[in-house]
Amino acid sequence: QRYWHPLYAYVRRHGYSVTDAQDLTQAFFERLLAKHGLEGANPGRGKFRSFLLSAMRHFLANESERTATQRRGGGVQFVPVDAALTERRYGLQFASDATPDKLFERAWAMTVLERVLSRLQAEQEKAGKLEVFQLMKPSVLGERAVPYRELAAQASTTEDAVKMAIHRLRRRYGELLREEIAQTVADPAEIQGEILHLFEVLRG
């Protein structure tokens, strides 16, 4: 789930159609798992996403059109993917002159942030604070500056309470981001560097 969209974006950027890119991405994971390809992922040789990208390059170089088109409906169950949503994300977020490699990195960064936001939202919903969270979300993410007075009125609370709530949400967002990144590195010492790289990718 974490890497499906970044790899799909990479394949699409190579000029494949929506259908062919879906087939190839699905086939790549099927091949990787069926042939125990993940055993070749060595943390000492680099990041896991770099391993996947290298494996995908090799796969595309060797995968024939006949094999790719036979993958759809092949009876292998895999992670459910909303194909329409995936393509919409590709079209909205990545219509640029970026190379396939840069597109992969950007898709990875966006996927990480989407997972973090989804986890934060789920926590707030479980705590019965989803409505207030939706009001404050733009301010938490820095998307737009809404006066605290206005937010306080909408949430039927005080400005001080709004400031405290946003501070806590931002802090929790940061914690969840570190947790998400921690799942992709072998050494905790790499977490901060990966976070910095993630935002560098997004700025680029």
C-alpha cells in the first residue's frame, strides 16, 4: 500500500497508459513476492524505496508487452487499489516535467504525508473530535492562516483553547510522521535525515 502509488507514478511517467501501468505495477509486486525478491533488500546497501525503484527499472527493462497484458484478472489477489483515485492523484499532483525518478520520490513523499494525516484524523475521530479537527486541519497543515478568533467562534470555544489544540495537533502530526518514517529505515538515526529529504523532495 505504501509503495504502490509511487511505483505506479514511475511507470506512468515512462509513457505507459493507465491500464498498462496498473498491469505492470501489479505484475511487478506479484513477481517480487512470488520469487522472494524481497530477500534481496539489504539495509546496508541503501534505502528500501531505492531497492524497489531499482527492481522496477530492471522489471520494466525485461517485461514484455505480452506478459504485462496477461496480468489483469490473473487470479492473484493483492492489495486493493482504487485505480480511479490513483490516476486522479497522478494527474493532479504530478503533471510536470519531472523525471520518472523524481516523480517516484515525490509520490513517495506525498503518500507518507497522506498516511500521517489519515492516522491523525482517525485518532481525532475516535476521540469524538473530528468536527473540530476538520475546522483546524488547514491551520495545522499550514495551508491557510485562519484567525484564531474565527476558529474559536466556529468551534464554540476560546482563542486560547484553539491555540493549544493546534499546538497539540501539530506536535502529534510530527510524532506520527516520525513513526511513519521509522517503518522505512533500518536505523533510527536515519529518521531525521529522511524527514528533511521528504520536505526537500516536496519543495523541489
